[in-house]
Amino acid sequence: MNIALVVVVHPTGRGGAEILFDGLERALSEAGHAVERVPVSCDESTYEGLLAGYEAARALDLARFDLVISTKAPTFNVRHPRHVVYLLHTVRVFYDMFDSWTDGSPWSRVQRDRIRELDFEALSAVPDHRRFTIGEEVAGRLLDTLGLPAQVIHPGLADAEHFHEGPFEHFFHSGRLHPWKRADLVIDAYRSLSTDVPLLITGTGEAEASLRRQAAGDGRIRFLGEVPRKPLYDLYSRALAVPFVPLREDYGYVTIEAMLSGKPVVTASDSGEPARLIEHEQTGLVVEPRADAIAAALQRFLMDPAKARQMGSAGRDRASGLQWAAVVERLLASAEESEAEPRARIASSGRTRVLIVDNQPIDPPIGGGRIRLFGLYSNLPPDLDPVYVGTYDWPGPGYRSVLHGGRLREVTVPQSEAHFRGHESLRAIDPRLTMDVTFPLLSFLSRGFVDRVAHEAQSADVIVFSHPWVYPILSRLSGLENRRFVYDSQNVEGTLRRSLLGEQGLAGGVAEMVESLERELCGRAAGIFACSVEDARTFESLYGVDPSRIHVVPNGTDVNRLRPAGAEERRKARFELDIPADRSVVVFVGSDYPPNLEAARYICGTLAPALTDVRFVIAGGCTNGLAPGETPANVTALGAVDSETRNLALAAADLAINPMSRGSGTNIKMLDFFAAGVPVLTTAVGARGLGDGTDVPRSVADPRRSERHRCEPPATRWGRGKTEGPLRAGYSGGPLGRGLRGK
């Protein structure tokens, strides 16, 4: 075959990447193929230079080649029908090093998100079976940030036969002198030792000047500069041990070179691939990334050179198994496999691929919407294979890919800065508008999110819309005409948004759009999940939905996560929250959502002033809308809280209240109250969707007309801890699984 090996040309000279390019090119040639190294010039020192590199890779005309193998960013931005990626790494400053190597400014986040968008667009275009990385560190980074899997093949060394064992004469540190290599830790460790065995350091780089200053005055430390390969073999052979402690290293040829020379390697637990390649106590030592720990490891080899020889010999045996011929065999085999073959294997597994989309993240599962998403889709039956694609409705976080419960893959793609600016422009016209209702109008500005949703949709058997907000992205995408759509409604948005936004102004027009959008989705969806019977009836009457397409999938909660508190737990919870032990405690929990804010204001403006001997605790984002001075002295406003603090508030409570005056769907907070064994006082709206009250411990009343009677601690009225039966049914997966399968 005529093969193009696409590589990056750096002005800074040779390093590990160039060694790998040499080895791969030589192995492909030895396998009988014509190989041409195709260079891409890329200046990673500037954002503009990096973008130019991506454009240069995309512009390459590679039609004359039978196969293209790309290597590191941005070479994988090439286009060719037979493209195999053997990824050295992406641009790390926009991945694992972003927080520590940028200022975190909005402009740096724009750069990060743009590079990740380009990476996802290019790498997702390559079939999974043709995507490889040089190590687990790179593969994990790719999966955790972009949600893309990759196979791992450790590369060999083209000149492996030249590395050999020799006498013990010095410690040896090799490689580029970059801050990420952390040679400063090695120097600090070595300087603490009382030994005449010298430390030799080869290489040049950005950290060289500071390292020389650090070593000044210690004649045992010698900097040798750039050393050609032939003398390097000899330097390795005469080492007692090789300390190599980089931060999250992609691969680290230094490790392999040391092992092939029969030398033990001292590496750090956070050093990435070297910490995986070195087997602790067998081929070297893996220690904490501290100078004292590294010094102790070096001292150990000074005291026991026989152990150093034993470990080095075992390392040589292991590294000898890394052969370029095996790498080439796997890369070329993937090129021969058609894209249809792996997809056929997925289909033959019998698992239905379910894509769930919404405009919010799941993790952490705080707030009713996220709790429902987490509860339902992390507990699907085993024949369903779910992936969730969401976004953040606040600026700052980057791409994220996490796995919940070993089943649910959550991919979160940030909205663009332009998207946030567009929303603020609309809010300047009408402040009643929220991020969710403007999302259908502005989602085209978040190109990365749109591309990711479209990519996942192509391989999905079922597409679930948790709200109607993402529906416009996929409603007219070609190739999905016969795909099964499901609407997992958390509310009847058409009626809810008219209630919240009114009929007038821009907000009134958006409310009308929401109703029209939901109507279209209900007409297109093969199935609709409703939180309650009430919502199901509204879908039928408002949109004319055939009731046979509606499945009531009620909300639920995890009764293992929340348990009734005993007297001692209640006492401790009140101490943690600084609540007097002898006060009656009433709790309300609500997210930053207009009906919850109204309930919080009712508590502060009506209930609390009428019941000054009762301590009210309000937890959640609903307190964000309370103005300074609006909170009475007997109200504790906790603000947005994590699940641990929320559980403390419930453990401290004598009573939970839910004075909601409007809304749709069901209030998941009610189920949390029940699971915590706390008696509940609620309005009828707050109890919507929970049946007639005969099987759940609540009292339906209007607190606005009976403050004193209803806020007395009613422990004897309902008791604690009698809730598990009704709650467990919510996420059982029965109607949910049937609805997703179309049964």
C-alpha cells in the first residue's frame, strides 16, 4: 500500500514524538509498504498558530494514498476515507493542564472549547475501531473529556537493540527539560542524598535555566545538553537507576529506554503511563510525587545495588516485548475492517442504544430535573445502552465525560460564549426569560453541543428528549426520519411556561413558541412519558395525543440514599446547622425556579413572621432570589447545597412544607421528604401527581390559611420511616423500559 504518515514538524528539534515517527515509518516500510512522511507545520506556542495548524491539516490533499495514519494534534484533522488515528496526544494545555497552565479567563475558555470542538469533530469522524492511542493515559483523557473510546497500543523503539546493560556509575535523568517533566523534584531529591554517585542530566528545554540555578553549587550534578543517540546508549548502560517523574506523561520513552538498558526506574504515582509501565517493586519503584519519597527510592538503590540489578533485568524482559511489528499489524488490520462490521457486532448484542438529550448536566443530581434524569437513566434494564448528552447553563466548565453506575455515559458539552451573550441580549428586552426557554432559539450558536448531539444521534436506536429544548436540533436532521423519538416530559411545558411567562411581550411570544414546539414533539414522538396521570390527561386534551402513546413514569427517589433520622442524628444535624435543639424546625427545599422562589418568599413574608418560635430552614437555589433583608431572623437560608447538606436539613426537621402555588409534573422534593421520614404539609399543587394521598404520608392543606395549627410538630400524626413501598416504584424501569423498546 501507499501510506501517508502525517506528522507535526516542530521548530524545537527532536523529542519522543520524532523517535516514534521514525519507528513507525521504519516498521511500515519493513512490512512492505511505500511510506511517505507528510509534514504539518504547527506553532503550539500561540492559539493562532495552533488554529493555522488545524487548517493546514484539513487542507492536505491525500487522495493519492491508499491509507492515512495521523499521529498527534492537529494531524488527525485530515480527511481521507481510510484514516487511522494513532494518537500521541492532543494539545494538553487545553485538556488536563488547562487549570494549572492558563489564567482561566473567558478568552482562554473560548480557546479551550474551540480546540476541543475541532478535536471532537475530527476524531469522531474516524470509526471507533480505527482510533488508537499510545497509552492508557491518553485514552483516558480522550474518553473523560470528549467521550470517545480508543484502543491502546504501546509503541516500541526503532533502535531498541542498541540499548544494553553496563556498570553502575551514576543516576541518569534524560529527556526534554520542560516544567511538566518535573526534573526539579529529582534535583531536590538528589541534593538531599549524601553520595558521591553523580546525577547526569541530558536534554534542553524551557526549564533548563531554572534547573541550572537550582543545582548551582552542587558539583555532583552535571548538565550534558542535547546528546546524540549513540552516546545516549552508553549513558543509560552505566546508570544505577533512572529517576523519571513527569506529570501525567502520555507515554515516556525514557521509561522504555531505561528498561531496555536493564535499569530500574523511579517514577511517581501521578506520572501517567510510566506509572503503568513500571511494576512497583518488580521493575522499579512508584512513589509519591515528593522529593523526600524520590530521595528514599534513590537511597534504596544506593544501599542495595543487587536489587537494582534484579529489577532492571525484569524491566528489560518486559520492555523487549514491545515490538513495532505488532503495532503495525493492528493499525493495518483496522484499516481492512469495514465500518459496518463493528456496528453489526453492536447490533447483534441485542442492546438498544438510547440517546438522552437535554440542556443541563446530570451530575451532580441536584434539583428535580437532574434527579429524575439520574434516577431513570442510570437504572435502565441491561438490554438498554444509554448515553446522555447535556450542557451547562452557566459559563466556565469544559467538556466532560463520566460514567454513572457503570452504565450511563454522561457527556457534557459547554455552551459557547456567543450563546450566553445572546441570552443576555434577550433578557435585556424581557427579564422574565430563562436559559431553558431561549435554548431552542440560540442553540445554533453552541456548535460543539450541536455537533455532539448530531454525532450520537446517528448511532442511536432511540432518542429521548427530556425537555423540548433540544428537539429543533434533531427534528430536521437527515437520516433520522425513521428513528424512534421519545418525549420524557418533566412538565407540560406549554401550560407551565404560559403560567410563568404570561401572554405579553417577548416572554409571551416565547411561551407561545414553547407550546408550539412541544405540540410538534408530541406529534413526532412514538411515546410520551408523563410524570403523573394529571400530566398525561393534559397532553391528551391540549395536544390531542392518543392515550395509547402515553406512559406514566412517575418520579421516585433512592431510599438507600435517604433514611429517617433518629433522635441522636437529629440532634447532631441541628448542631451542624446551628439550630437550637429545643426549637420546632420546618424545612423547605427548592431549586432556582420561579415557583420555588414564590414559595420561599411566602415562607419569609407570611409563615415566618406569624410563627416566630419556629425555625424555618430553606435549602436550595430558590434563596438566590431573596433580597437582602427579606429573610426574617427565624429563617435559615442555606442557599444552593450539596446532597450532604440537604440531608442534614431533612434530618434536623420536624416537618417539611411545600407551599407551591403553580407548576406542572411532580415535585421530587416531596419524595425526598417521604424517604427521609419527615411529615409533609403541602398545597394541592405541591402534591400534584402523587395520587389521592391514601398510600403516602402527607397532609394536603393550604398553609396560608392555617399557619399555627399546621406548623406544630406533627410527629404523632404521621410518624417517621413508613415510606419505602410507594417510593421504590418510581424508578422500577417497568413502563420506562417498555416505552423505550416500543412495547
